[in-house]
Amino acid sequence: MKNKLLITTSILNSWRYLFTVDEQWYDESFEDFKRALRREPWEGNQYTKAGLDFEDLAMEGKVPGISEIIENGSFQYRATKDKVVDGQEFLMYGRIDVLKNGEIIDIKLKNNISKYNIGEYLEGVQHHFYMEMIPEAKRFRYLIGNKNSKAK
């Protein structure tokens, strides 16, 4: 059998983005995809940093409406699953924001919650990928926070 290949939602999303990006951004996006394949560290941008900071606040119990839901969950749960497709071995890997009582919870931050379109994350691969890795999970839920949410 061939060497096992690592697959993550970051790699899949970077690949999918190549099919929708404006031509002017294609080269930069392709470089991002190659960095994801090589597993090079990514500094992120102001939006990813704000999202990670928001997740931390929620996990510390400081975001009303979200912290109560995720309380007593397993935070940043590392999940893996071996998968074989057409004779090729893959290692699926993901870090789940919250795993609690058979539910996978992903925390998202929006700059302006009034511009959130219900279901906008459903076209992504994340929930399918995580549910495949955790087959005993009964539900996947996105919790959407507002940038202007007041932390306790």
C-alpha cells in the first residue's frame, strides 16, 4: 500500500476555494493551498485571530449564550480516523472546538451578525468531515457569535 497521506479540513477548503476565487487572487490562493499541503505554519490574519480569541473566551465561560451551551465539553478535541480510498491510505485529522454528549460544536465569529445567512457554513466540508471522524456523534452544531458580543 502507498504511504499514508494526511487530510484536514484546511487542506480540503483550500482546494475547494481554488474553484471559486477571482482570477486576480488565484496565484496567491494556489500558494496557500500548497502551504496547507506542506503543513507549513500559518500566521493567520486579523479575522482568524479574532475568531480564535473569541473561542478562547467562550471556553473560559465569558461569552453569554455560548459558554453555557459548551460548559463541561471537551475543548479542542483532537480527532483522527484512518480511511482507505481506492487503495490509498489517508489519515483524517481535525481539532474539534467542542465535543459534548455526542454533539460536535463549532464556534464561529461574525463581524456583523445581521449579515449572517442561515446555513452559510453548510456548503463547507467541516461538518461532514468531523461527523465521519466521530461516527458516534449524533449531531453537529455551529454556534455563531457576534463580534460585538459582550464578554463577562
